[in-house]
Amino acid sequence: EDQVTQSPEALRLQEGESSSLNCSYTVSGLRGLFWYRQDPGKGPEFLFTLYSAGEEKEKERLKATLTKKESFLHITAPKPEDSATYLCAVQGGDSGNTPLVFGKGTRLSVIA
Amino acid sequence: DAGVTQSPTHLIKTRGQQVTLRCSPKSGHDTVSWYQQALGQGPQFIFQYYEEEERQRGNFPDRFSGHQFPNYSSELNVNALLLGDSALYLCASSLGPIQGYFYNEQFFGPGTRLTVL
């Protein structure tokens, strides 16, 4: 069974204090790893898709990386508006269609 | 470019009642997936619709059913509501299969907050 574990559960940073969020996964044949941002009471907002180990993607202050067992979301010089829950999800399997499996998320708070 | 829309935004029901939630996919998308998100948890997959058929189903009872219409919009129906059904219900849309594979780069709607009393 595919599993995703995110750590830490919650992270509090000062504005400008860089850090990383971790997503560890167990999947039968990774087809894609996805990062989403979710604000309270709203739907997840798509950030990145990573397909293979060694791949990296960047968007503004965020950079996602992928290894064979985990993914990191690096946040450089965060601002208060980066405060949100960050969700990681994987799609695995050899069949043509398998659903996404999500982690519980990391709740990030950035203090001015 | 219209994103994923859901209605209603909020809903309050009592135990035993039935509810219907609606979703319109992002322009150009033909596949719709539904998720349940309890407070403090990640989204849990309910089912996926493509070409008006249920293609995949998660670990949810038959009380949860759905439908997809020819215009790709979708409904989620929940019968005999339980207190535990209280959650944020999310709809996500994506493109249909490419060479037989569904690439699940999904875009989510704002969700419907269901409260069961």
C-alpha cells in the first residue's frame, strides 16, 4: 500500500529564516510526486510535479527536490504570505490509473 | 480561464439525510476526482469519473455515489449521513488518459464544507 509521511507536522519560522519540509514515501513504481499549498478552508493549490529522482523544480521562494525515498520542499527567505499547509501526494503503480495518496501536510507559520 | 468550481460552499445537514454536491471542471479537463478532507488530515480519495463512468474508487462505502455528465461536470451524492461525514469535500479535475495512462496533475476546487448535526 502506498504511503506518504510528512514532517514536521508544524513549523514556525521567522521571516527570512530558510528551512525545508520533508515528504517520505513508499510507493510501488512512482509515476509522480506532487506538492500542493492549502490555505485554511480552501482547496489545495498545485505547486509542482516531480517524476524522477534527481529532478528539481523552482517557483519564487520554493524549490522541490526528489530522491528515491523522499522529497524536500525548500523555502528560501520566507515571507508571512507563505504561511499555509503544504501537502505532498504520490501516484504510483503499474496500472494506467491509480489515485493520488496524500500525506497529512506540514502547517507552516511565518512570523514577521 | 475558468478554474474548478464547486457548489454549494457550505452545507448543514442532519444525520440520516442525503446530500448532493456539484463540481464543474477546469476548462479543457474531462476527468473529475472527489476527495474527503477531515480537519487536520490530507485529502482522502473517494472516486474518479471519466467518460461518465466511475474509473477508480477509494475505501468509501456505497453510501457515497457519483455521476458525471456529458459536459464533464460531476455530482457527489452521500446517503444516510453520519456525523463522521462532516468534512471538506474537494473536487479535482485533470486531463484524461494519454496513451492509456492517467497523469494525475490535478487542479482542485475551493471545496464544499459539509457539517452533519
